[in-house]
Amino acid sequence: MQTKVSTKGQVVLPGPLREQLGLKPGDPLDAKLEGGSIVLTPKHRRRRKARIVVDPRTGLAVLTAGPGAPVLKNKQVKGILSEFP
């Protein structure tokens, strides 16, 4: 994926990358140079604690990590489950 540097030195991270990493506006990133490349690494925030709640619409138990947690798309869930033993 390609992006550009603005006149203010800003860079927009492509949406698919932000989604995969669960990045939201204001999330901190570490920036460093590695062999002529710029490497951005998300700073780890406090881990979310997942819990089981009852979905008010269906009445079924669901797993949640709370508001603001990244929403996984069907393809991502299938990928995660395909690696599960």
C-alpha cells in the first residue's frame, strides 16, 4: 500500500492497516529508523478484559471486549478460527 507525506509532514495510514491493528484516532505509535526505513509500532495500551454478556436483541451469550474494541470482520474471524487447534 502506498501513502504520501503532506506539507505538514503528516502521513495517513491506509484503512485496512488501521483496521488490522485496531488503531483509533489518537492512538500512540513509536517511530524509528531501521536500515533506511521508517518503522511505526503501536504502543501497547492496557489490555482489554473480555467478558461474556447477554446480547439484548437475541438473548444469546456473546463475548465482548467493551466499547471501542476493534470489530472483527467475518474474514478475520475465519482466519483466527482456522489457526485454532
